[in-house]
Amino acid sequence: MSIKNAAKALIINEGKVLLNKCLNTMGDFAWGLPNGAIYYDIPGGGQNKYEFLEETIKRECLEETGYSVIVERLAAVYEEIFIMDTVKMDETQLLVYEQNCHKVFFIFLCRLDDQPQKEATEKDVDFVDAEWIAIDDVKNILLFPKTFHDNFDLMLNSKMPVFLGSEKINKL
């Protein structure tokens, strides 16, 4: 098992935040949601070898949303460990699990640069669309992980980066 860094972008523009709208197709595997449930995620993804986190943010935002961003500051850090019953997994599922079961999220506050939006080139499995949500409305949506939802205002408004804690999610 390795630890994977993930860089996430809180992209703010005109009182709105850009979030990935997703449709759950994995049953309760990931979030305990029924198939077909809508949830939101912050754009971003895994850091590649020899890639700085700022480069990760810029690449992931362009791939997922088509927007080029400018990183303003680190907003938060969060650690998550997924514990699952690996006995029931086939080789492919086990490989994906092993690569993603322990993540450290670095959440950055970003803004759009002056480039026009391009076509998104890489969309995650459950991705439906990139959607601008009014900052005041974030409290009314399912934003995952739950820690991001519960600390959304803190991440936006804190003058210094905040540690959102470490969580062990047991799916046994």
C-alpha cells in the first residue's frame, strides 16, 4: 500500500464555486448513497511522480473542467484511509483499492485565469458535468467527502491553511 497525494481546487468566481456534479454508479461502495444519487466533488486528483502539487491542480482542473486556473493559496489538508474487505475483490479491484485507500488531500483556493474554457479531456467515472454553485448554496448539496462539506466556509475564509483531520473509513 502506498500513500497517494491528491490536489483539489476550490475555484471561486463571482460568488460561485466550480464543483464536479456526479451520479453515483457504485452503490454504497464509496459514500453509502444509492445508485443514481447525485453528489458533488471538488475538482482535482492524484499527483503524478515528479509533479509539484501546483502543477497537479492546473493539470487536473484543465482535464476535468476545461478551465485554466491560478493557484492562490493552500486552504486545507485532510487525510483519509479506507479500510475494506479485500478478500472479496478481484485483481483489478484490489489494485485500484491499494492505489487509493490512503490519501492525503491538499485543497487549494484558486481563481480562473484569462484563458477561455476548453473541452474537458478526462472525466471521472461518475462525472456528469462541471457546475457553478453559489457559495451560499453549498450547505444544501451533498459535497463529498463529508469533511469538505462540513468545513467549506472554514476553507474559504481562514487566513491560514487548516488541518481538517484524519479519518479512517471502515467498510468491512
